[in-house]
Amino acid sequence: MFGNFDINFLIFGIMPYAVLAVALIGTIARYERDPFTWKTSSSQLLRRKQLMWGSVLFHVGIIVLFFGHLIGLFTPVWVLDALGISYGFKQWVAVILGGVAGAAAFVGASMLLHRRLFDTRIRVNSSFADIAILAALWLQIVVGMGTIVLTLGHMDGSKMVQFMTWSQSVMGLQLNAWTEVVDVHWLYKLHIFLGMVIVAAFPFTRLVHMLSIPIRYVTLRPGYQIVRSRRRRPLEERRRAYDARQGKPGPTVTTATPTPAE
């Protein structure tokens, strides 16, 4: 019955749809059932060391990589042909931008992961999901940088077209989409597999905060902040009461004597 079964069909033909279903349903369920867990759970208050540079490098790099993959994989091939963009040129752009962004993301993720693992205070206050998803992202970046080395061996863009065809065929619900990536190097397959694992884990980790872009905060917030004091008495009265308890003389009040009119 399973004599002709191919694991590639399961991973690249069936798994993408299961991953998309889990990500979509899980994200909606978390937002509806646990809205107060929809946050970044920042550890900045525990210690800022390594956070600034690590966070900036990681976020800038990962955002460029995310949109680079999104645009690169889901731009129809006929659009490139219509615009006269050669596959080789697109491949070079992907390698250069991906290499720079990947290096930034790798350094940032390494700093953040080191901080999570070796800073005692942050380690104690980190959940398994916090560490696991950061480690998965770090590994995905490493594997992605490895695929760049492989890509340098075929800069004609042929492999790029294969991955574009696969991803667009999956979204087009074509069951034979998996055949597009059967013969690619195992490192490419690992990169795709890890990407799907991260997408499936998305609803159950802090990654959900990427869907909460504070556009309204930037465009519609007022130009001031209202602060209401909880003090029962004005500050000056509190100061006078404190001075009285300490035996200090209160402030001298000078009264002007009116000059009789001539």
C-alpha cells in the first residue's frame, strides 16, 4: 500500500496546508481566548545589556528577510518576464540583500539567544517557548546563510524559479506542487521545513506580536499625555508636614507693610 510513498509528498505536498491551517486557526483562537498574552513579553526591565544592539540587528535583518522571501517567492514569473528582469539579476539581488540581512539577523539573534541562555535573571523569567522559538529562528538563519553558498554555484536563477513555482503552486492548491522541489539539495529542503515549523508554532509564541502594528498609535494619538496624581494633598503641604516632623522651621513669609498715602 505504501510501496510508492514518498516523504517529499508528505513534507512539501501535505504539510504546507496543515501548517497554514494551524497558524490561522491557532492565531484566531489565541486572540479570542487569551488576548492578554498577545504581547512581546520584553525582558528590558530585567536587564538592558545586549538588548539594544541585538534587538535592532535582529529585527531589521529578519524584517528584510521576511519581505524578501514574501516578494521573491510569490511574484509570478510572468511579471519578471513582462518587466524584462532576468532571472540571474533577481538571483544576484536576492543573494546580496539576503546575505547582508542574514548576517545582521544572525548577529542579533546570537546576542539575544546568548542573553536568554546565560543571563540568570532572564533565563529564569523565560518560558520554554521563548527560548525554543528564538533557537529555531537562529537555526533557520544559519541554514538560510548556508543556502546562499549553494546558490552561488548556480546564479542563472533556475533554482529560484523552482521555489517560486512550488510556493505559488501550493497557494494555488495544486497537489503536484511537491514535485518541483524533489531534486533540490537537502539544505534547501531543511530551510523550507524549518520555515513551516516556525509558521506552525507562530500562534503559540511571542511571534504573534508582529501582527499588532501600532499604526493607530502613530497617526491618531493626541500630542499630550494626561497624568493624574494619586497624592491626597498638594506637594507643598506634604513638604511642610515633613519639615514639621523633622523639627525644621517652615518657610518665612514676608508681608509687605503698606506705605501711607501722602
